[in-house]
Amino acid sequence: MPEQLKRLVLHDKTSGDSMVVMLDENHLPVPAMQPMGRSAVPFTIEGAIITTGKEHKLQAWTLNPTSAYNGCTVLLFHGNGGNILSNLAGGGALARNGFRVVLLDYSGYGYSTGKATRDNLLLDGEAALQQVSSKLNRQQEKLILYGQSLGGNLAAVVASRHPDWVDALVTEGAFTSHKAMAKLQAGGLASSLVAEKYSAVESLPSFHKSLLLIHSKDDEVIPYSMGQELFAAANEPKTMLTIEKEHLAGLTEYTDKITEAILQITNQK
């Protein structure tokens, strides 16, 4: 993202209204420059820096709903091509439905420091999950780890390693493994050259909390069959939500269905 970025204008497609967000010297939202109280845009933004085990500084933005908070906080792990700004629409859709949503930029993404590597990605995910979990009232609030595509693969691994930090796992358009993706994109030889340091399909069998797996039959990036393979590898309690449309359209196109499914698997409904 551009280093000189100091001002954002957020447009709410539902209401047609906008909100101006000013950024400080660390590119974090300035709370005083956001509307107070109920706003046409369904959230206010709180910025924070998360430090990883390698001392990388990760940008995190929390979308606090202006409607009644439903008791569920969603930590969103974005896909390979995403960042905080590209996930504002999906995160904001959940915030409109009462979720608190934490958006994260991995090492080397957005304004986060470090390099984007698989080792760093794992440390990023663990650091973010630990920090978000530690700030919640675990007696009254639920923490949902939601991973999209690359972030779905990561979320499955992190959740299986730290089940006490999460109440439920949601994946959308996730792939089974890096080797499988290499084979899909470049054939068997490419797959043999990829080191599989961790994968969703190997991690899910050790995860025993609620899982919601979302995948589109129209997904041309991660085939629907990979979603089916992940679902087969997972333990109960598990739910598969089959949707349509392009890769990672779920949060913006199926917000209400996903909201209902999350509230069901977290026993909030």
C-alpha cells in the first residue's frame, strides 16, 4: 500500500453513506477522527500493532459494530492476494450483523514488517490468535478463527495447534496443502519440489472443536473437490456450507447465511 496514505474514505454499499478515516504516522486509524456513536457505516475502527516471535510488527484493525455486539469476535486470516483494505468489505458485512472483526496483515503485507514466507505466516497467525484471545472475556465471548484460501489453510493449522484459544474454526475456499496446489497449478514435478511444512488436510484430524467449511462450486481458483477433501478429513462437529459465485465471495454475497451458520456452531442461536 502507498507509504503516503493518510486518509481513507469508506463507502457503505448498503446505505450509500461514507465514513472518512484518518491514519496516523504508523498508518493506524485515528479513533478521534471517526464518527462517535451510531453511524451509517456499520462499524468504527480500532488499530493495533501485533509483535510476532520474530519481532515483526503486524498491522491489525478491529471493526467494532455500531449495532448490538452479538458476543462473537472473528479473527480473519486473508488470502494470498488480500490485505486489510481489501477485506474491509467482508469484515464490514460481518460487523453489520453484530460481529467484532479483527483484520490482520501478514508479515510483508500492507504496512506489516518482515517478509512473506510460510514460516513467518505461521508465526503471524499464532501471534495474532494469542493476542486476540487474551483480550476476550472467555466466559462470555466466543472467538471464531476465519481463514480464506491461503488463510484457510493457515487457520486450520493454527487452530489445531492451539485449540484452547478458539471456540470455532471457519474456512472459506481453503486448499488442502501447498503440494496439492503446486500440482494443480504446475503439475507433479512442481509438487515434488514443494516442501510441505504444514497443511490443512493433515491438521484438521487433530482439531475437535466446531468447524464450518465454506466452499463455492463455482470456485475456479481452489476446486470444490478440495473443500470436500478437507471436510472428509475433519472431525465432528462439522458443517459444510456450499455456495456459488467466484472464489471468496462468501462474506459479501452470503453474509446472512454465514452469520446464521456461525451463530449455530457457536451455540449463539
